[in-house]
Amino acid sequence: MPPTDYEAELRGLPKKERKALQREFLRIQREDERKRRRRNKIILRTSLITVGVAAIAIAALVIVNNVRAGLAGPANMASDGVAFTGSSSDGTAANATITAATSSALQVGQTPTPTVLDTSTGVLRIVLYVDYASADAASFEKTNASNVQGWVGQGYASLEIHPVALNSTDGNDPSTRAANAVACVANTTPDAVIAVHNALIADQATIASAGLTDADLVTLVTKAGATDAAISKCITDNEFDNWVSDATARAKASVPNSDVPALTKVPLVLIDGTSYTGSLTDATAFETFVSDTYAKNTPASTATPTPTPTP
């Protein structure tokens, strides 16, 4: 109703009724104002809740992604190990080059892909599971590593190193941190893994007793030739400790391409899928086992010269 008609109508009413009607109009206006404010509060609160829920969802997504990233494995270890092949320009160890295979990182829940065991190629396949706190693993390596790595460099054999933490209980033990260091190197500079592996073996007694601090591990891998700054951060952040635990658990459950159903002790040394059970400190016994296994499993038409000790 136009204001003029409203005012005229008020003037036509008795004074008492006019005041009562004015009070009622004022009450209705106040009530409408209260409802408007209430609606605005509800809209504002709903908007804030919506924004808050969106922010929480974004934060949760970031957290989940970070957690998942922390559970992913290192690059270049699709089989849970680092695989190496070699070649020599003149067939001697002096001019040999050993190269690591590359691969994408294992994502959360992704199953490792075992390296294919094919004895028809005439190349000996050596697989090593090692816990760097193990005295037995150190004994085997100190006795045989030079020969094994010489065979690989000359192209007679391939080598796959699986770092594990066999008796880990809390994820921060010396074995796990040493294996994590290997994974950090593999993730960034896989060709340097053998040198780091050898350095860790040489320091096994310290790893087994007091352990190596993160700073010690950074120094060790740097001296071994793995100088990428990302490796140092990876070691101090324990980036792959979850992966070490998972890879060890997988090995304890099953060892692919092996006559050993599961990993129960280290070192586990597989020659063309057959485990070596002889003396860890007798190089001749190991060489004999290698030669016999190679001859048994490799077709004569594809056989390369039987590996011999590296001078």
C-alpha cells in the first residue's frame, strides 16, 4: 500500500487504535529484522563451514599424499633390489664398466617385479640378500665380493643386491638405516650402489655394535662417490625406512626365482636360483659351486667362459 494511503488510513482511525496498529507494525518490522539477521548469520556460518570443510579436505589430501609418498619405494629397485650388468672393452676387469638397471619407483601397494631368471643367455645370475649388520654377510663379501664384481664387470655375470633389515624391530635400528642409505643412493645415483655396498660391508662391525649415525652414513656414501645432495637429505629424513621394512617382509614371505622359499638368514646368495650353503670364508668352495651350478643350468650352446677369480 502506498505510504500516502497508509498515512491517510491511520489518520482515519481512533487514536487508541492508531497507536496499537503502529506498535504492531513496529513489532513486525523488528521481527523481520531479527529474521534477516538470523538468515545472514546462517548463510555466513554455512559459508564458513563450507570453506572450512574444503580447507580440511585439501589439508587431508596433502597429508595423505605426503604419507603415501613416504611409503613409496626408491626408483631403480622395481624388484626390491638393484640389478647390475657389466661389460669390458677387452675382457679384463681393469677395463670393466658396471651399470645399474633403471626403473620407476614402486608405489604404495604395488607388487615388485622380480628380475627374469633366464639361464639360456649364458650369463650367470647372482642375487644377494644382505643385512649390513650381519657378520656372516660381511664374511662372505670380504671373501668373495672381488671375484663376483669382477665377473659382472667382465660380462660373465649379472648381480642383484637386495638390502634388508632382517631383525629390525622399530625401523630406526642400524640395519634399517644402512639399507635406507642404499635405497637413497639407488633412487638418485644407482651406479654408485656397489661402491656404497662395499663401504658398508667394510664398516659392518661398527654398524652391528654402535651403529652409524645419519651424519656417519652421509659421510660414508659421499666418500664412496654418491655426492648428490638429495641423497644426504634422504638419509637424514629416513625417507625409505618404510620401504626397507616392507621389502624385508616380502623377502621373509617369499624369495622369487629361488630354491629357498623365504628369507630366514643372511647372506642369502643365489646362483642361477640355487642357494649357496657352503663356507662363507672359503673362496675356492664358492668358486666351485658357481662353476658347477653354471655348467648344470646353462646350455652348452650359449655358455660363456666359466667365471674365474679376478686377479
